[in-house]
Amino acid sequence: MAKKKLLADIVNNSARFYWMPADVLRDRRFGDDERHAILTAWVAANDTHAADVTAALRELEGRGVNHAAK
């Protein structure tokens, strides 16, 4: 699956691909901007994990460096 298609699928249904929002931070396939898009879409679609998504977004923003997979 192409990375662009995978990202679109994940953004549309994050909970299908990740157990918890913090798992998005550990996914080395994506850079910080892509992780941010995933987490933002997750909380917009379902606030079940809103606090976890908020914590993950804070951690992501605190990094200050793009940790994309090579």
C-alpha cells in the first residue's frame, strides 16, 4: 500500500490502525506533520480518547524535530 493511501486510510479511521493515540507517536513510517494529522483526525472523529490524543499531541509538539522513518 502506498504511503499516501495508507495515511489517508489511517486519517479516516485511526482507531482501526492504532490501539491508543500514543501508538501513533511510535509509528516510524510517518513524520511529525503526518502524526499530527492522524491525531487531529482521531479526536475530531471520536472523543473517546480525547485526553490521550491531547497528551500525544503535546508530546509531539514538544519534540521540535521531525522524526520521520528513513
